[in-house]
Amino acid sequence: MTRGPDRLTFRRYAAFTTGMALTLISLGIYTAATGAGLACAQQWPLCDGGVLPQSIPSFIEWFHRLWAMITGFLILGGAVWAWRARDRLTARTRYAVTLATVLTPLQAIFGAITVTLNGALPGGYSAPVHAAHFLTGFSIFALLSYTTLTAYDGRFSRDALARSRLAVGVGLGGLVVAWVLSRIDPVSSYGPPEQAAFYAVSLSAFAALLAATRWLGDLGELIPRAAAGGAGALLFVAMVLGRDLVVYSAAVRFVNWLVLAVAVALAAGAAWALRGVEPDVERPVYGSTDD
Ligand code: HEM
């Protein structure tokens, strides 16, 4: 019996949901950077005394919430799908999407506290709440990326070496663009569009480096693997430094510069090390999924 269009598979659904989460985080960053965080007259779930926003800043915040609601339901749908198709998906895939689903209501609560629940929570709009909202959002994205990666196991058209090279290349390219857009570079004014773009590019590069780290582990290429993993970890530190969670002094700016420079060097080193690696047809492939 056909259960739906053949093109709609769990892995494609997971990839789409991950893209929605990436866009959502970028929209959240844009909301914060434009100073629209409290624009809905400090109301939630309403906005400006009603369902619809009444000004441009309110619209920016409202749109972030709307996107969050759609993405939240998609994440929940992913968990339901993963458990219904549990005989065709690995436990890692199921648990990763389930954890993302558990974190999503928590994230909505942090968002609601950020807008101070109709002004009822003094101190809701504060650095610790912003930090929690950012870190939980990042965790949801990382878990969805992992869900997608594991759901694609055994379904790739390229071998693990070609994929790893591609992923390291995407990670390296993304790191360079992120550097240009980042808070440290004089090229970027780090205004709202640059901030939103910095996080969109950084999250894409992070996902690519996560994929490279996983596939290089399968290949037993431990040094490039450590380099790709290290670059991804440093990119995360750069993303944290891109928010106003610590006072952005000259010393912190230098640390930010150093973190990105070492991340680029590590990704470039991984790409260089992979140049000489020969493909090995005997290398193991993950068990495939039917969904
Ligand atoms: C899965 C759901 C969500 C994700 C992944 C997400 C992600 C983010 C991120 C990454 C930021 C930027 C934080 C920063 O500046 O460091 C942000 C900002 C914000 N989010 Fe969300 N968000 C979600 C849901 C919500 C919800 C449901 C609300 C409202 C109830 C909300 C309200 C806000 C507000 C007001 C800001 C701006 C904060 C500021 O002005 O600094 N978010 N969001």
C-alpha cells in the first residue's frame, strides 16, 4: 500500500525542517539586532493587543514567532514520524529528533520570558534569558542536523571520502564568508542583515563540519576528523561571541579573531590532509534506511 508520495521521505523532511530551523535562528538574530525584541508591546502570545502586529518592529518579532510555531510543529511531526517508522530508522535518528522536540517547548518558554509575558516578569528581557534562548536554539539546530545526517546513512550517491572532501570544502568556504561577515572584520558593519547572514552562513558551515567529522570517523581518518571537529567547535565559540553575552572589549575582539583564524586554519588543514587520501572500496558503509 502506498502511504504517500515517494518523494516525501523522512530524510527529506528532516533536511527541510533543519533548513526551517536555520532560517528561524537567523530571523531571531535579526529580531534582536533590530531591537524589535519587545516590539509586540511586551505581549505574548498576543501582539500589540491583538493577533496581528501593528508596526514594522512588531511585525519583525511576530514573524519570528510565526516561523517558530510552524517550525515547532514540523519538529514535532518529525518525532512522530521517526517513532512510527522506528523499524526503518536508527535509534540515533529517533533520539536526536525526540530531544529536539523536547527542547522546542522549552525554547518557546524562553522566548515568552524574553518578551516578559505581558510585562509580568521583570528581568525577563536579560542576558541570561537571551543566552538560554540562543543556546537552546543552537542545540535544536545541531540535533536536527544530526537527525538529517543519520537519516541519510546508506542513501548517498557519493562515497564517504568524496562526501567528506565536499563537506570540509563547504565548511572552509563558510568559515571564510563568516569571517568577513563577523563582528571582527572591518568589512562588515555587523548591522542586522550582516548579523542574520553571519549566523545563517555559520550554521551551514557548522552542519557541514559536523557531517565531515562523522564521515571521516567512518573512514578512520582521525587527524582530519579532529581538525574538522575542532573547526566546528571553534565556530560555535565565534557564534557565542557574536552575541552580547559578554562585554565585547578589545581583548574579546582579539579572542574572536583568533578563534576564527584557528578554525579556518584547521578546516584548511583537514582539506589539505584529504588531498592525498586514496578511495578504499572495502570501507564499511552504514546500514541503509528505507524511509
Ligand atoms: C524553536 C523556536 C525558537 C528558536 C529556535 C528561536 C531562536 C532565536 C534566536 C537564536 C534568537 C536570537 C537570540 C540572541 O540575540 O542571541 C531569538 C530571538 C528572539 N526570540 Fe526566538 N526562537 C524561538 C522561539 C521563540 C518564541 C516562541 C518567541 C516568543 C514567544 C521568541 C521570541 C524571541 C524574541 C523576542 C527575540 C529577540 C530577543 C532580543 O531582542 O534580544 N522566540 N530567537
